[in-house]
Amino acid sequence: MLDTEDLVETGDDYIEFFRTGTHATGEYHCAACAYGITIRAELPLCPMCGGDSWEATAWSPFRRVALH
């Protein structure tokens, strides 16, 4: 469950951060160093910097294009 401290307001928009230990499915980037993961489990500590906050990556059908 997210607390209000997990949300950072930026004007009319906000960025939702997920803490280490939160069950998550999808693509996330470390809020500290931008390391990216794809996960379907609890979010870990960032293996690159040890950060504990993650930001969900916006999904797009055009994000991954097969190269042939």
C-alpha cells in the first residue's frame, strides 16, 4: 500500500513512486539512478545504487520494435 509520502506533486501532475517490497508487475526505473527492470514480484533494492524507490515506466505499444 502506498503512503502519501510515496507521491511527489509537480503542479497538476504527480509522479508515483513505489518502494522496495511493493508487489509490482511491469517495467520500472530506479528513482535515484534510472536503472531499469522488468518485474513480476516484489520490487528489490536497486542492484546498481541500492536505491529503494521505483517509478513505473509508461507503457507504449511502440516502445519495443523487433529488429529484423
